[in-house]
Amino acid sequence: MVIMNYSNNMKLETKTIGNIFADNPKITSRNVNVFYHDKQAINNVSLDVGSKEIISLIGPSGCGKSTFLRCFNRMNDTIDGCKVEGNIVLDDQDIYHPSVDVVPLRAKIGMVFQKPNPFPKSIYDNVAYGPKIHGLASTKDELDSIVELSLKNAGLWNEVKDRLQSPGTGLSGGQQQRLCIARAIAVSPEIILMDEPCSALDPIATAKIEELIHQLGKNYSIVIVTHSMQQAARVSQRTAYFHLGELIEVGLTKQIFTTPQDKQTEAYISGRIG
């Protein structure tokens, strides 16, 4: 399939990468380039994320998938010397427009990192922190309800309901990661970004996170970077393969893993590169 990549100031180009489009896009990116000082890390990437879609980004280490993920909530803004070009639109709003406040943007687009990073606070305060600073609860009862619902939606409530004042850092690794997911969804995001959320977890904890991803996908758009092709195959509807900063191929997950159209994708899937 020939895809037309475009931006306001670029000539029309064509590149065979599969279906970059989503039926009901929540966020769209066109002709995205990312530079770290003089080094280009992302080269002309265009990709949609659908509403309530789970899409995986795969590829060798250093291929740019995490850099591209961080474009969606402007986390690259925090990196000295990083420059992002192109067009990224969330619900018809250019998220890189000078008028955009990144604080509410990052509430809309939550992020879960590779290593669990609970705050040095109680379990309750970890989840309540976001709703407090964003003014989402006007009473203690409302805040309690948000905390309980978030922990339930993160599959953690039954394990911690009797020790909400205990430190979040005292939980197991898998529980800490679910706490971080509860913290992200407590501010009612629309998109959840996950940067290798299971890489530091054991197989049992990984299975719980993957089950949770399936459940969350009913209500949120989820973009997950994963080094595990098996995980991408298990959790996502579409998969995008990156190599050396370029989007090589994107399509339905089953198609990517069984009949990839690009030789580079096939070589990665079969283990010949990676």
C-alpha cells in the first residue's frame, strides 16, 4: 500500500510502510523528525493512534521507538538539545503549538515508564497526587472515590485496600508498576503511553500487566513500546516496526508477525537482525 506523507511545508512524498491510518484517530502524527543536537533520531515518521486502540512499537534497541513515544506527551521537551519537527495533533489540536500548556497535556496523555517509579509517599497519596494538583476532587470523599476506582481499574485494590497509608515503595515490582498505572489513570487521561512497562518484571507480574492492558484498552488509547515481540503479539491490535529512526512497516499485528511486507521487518521478526 502506498501512503502519502504530508505536512504544511513539505512536498508530497510516498513510501510503502503499510497503513499508518486509524479508523477513528485519537492522535495523528505527520512527518515527525527528532534531533538530539546534530544527530537525527527520528526520520519523517507518520502514524495514527486510534481511539481505544492498543498499538505496539517494536524494533531493535536504539531504533527510536521510545523517542517517538515521548513526542506524544512532549517529554522530549525535558531533554537538553532535543528538537521535534512535524505535526502531532490530539483531537484537532496541534500539541506543539506555542499556546499549549504541557501540564494539562500530560494529564490527557499519561505515561508509564520502564522502571516502576512510585513517589516516596503512601499508596493513597501516590494515586491522589494528580487529582489534587489538577483540582479534580473538591471533597475528601470525592478524592477517596477517585483513589479507590483508580486502584480497582489498575487491578490493585484488593491487594492494598487495607494498607493505603503504607509506602508505595514497599510494594513488589509488579505491584509498583500497577500503582504507577493507577496514578496515571487517576487524572482521567485519554491516552496512556507505556515505555517497556514489563521489562523489569518477572513472568507472573508481566502476565498481570498484560491482562490489565487488555482491560484498559476498552477505555483508553494505549501506545506501548516493547522489546518483546511475543508481548506485542499478545496485547496489540496494530504493530509498528522501527529501524534506525524510521518507521519501516505498520499493520495489523497478526499480519506483521505472519506475513510482513518489508524484508527488514521479516528479518527482525525471524531473529536475523535485532
